[in-house]
Amino acid sequence: MWRRICEHRNITHVVDFTLGSAALATTAAGAFEYEGVAATNEHCEWLDSTLDRRVMNLAGKDKCMAQ
């Protein structure tokens, strides 16, 4: 959903002050620039970990890498 919204609106850069599941950050990976602002150090560490896992999952499903 986020990718479609961003493509439809020609979004090239997002600054996110309401970080939650990191879904938008994952969508941004490789598609456009993304900056997220965490509320605390713990929140930042949790988001880093969540984003790392999601990006690695996406990389493992990349069609180009599977060939």
C-alpha cells in the first residue's frame, strides 16, 4: 500500500515523526529517501532491528538474487 501511495504522489523523500512498525521505512528501501525520528534510544534500537530484519527478508526474496 505505501509503495503505491508514494509512487502515485511522486514522493521522493519522507521524514517520519510517527514511527511505528517500520512499514514505511521498509517500503522506502531503495525506492526513495527516508528519515525516521525515534522518540527514545530504546525506540531507535527497536526500529533499527525491525528494519534490518525486514530488509534482509526482502533481499532474500529478490528475484534477481534468486537466479
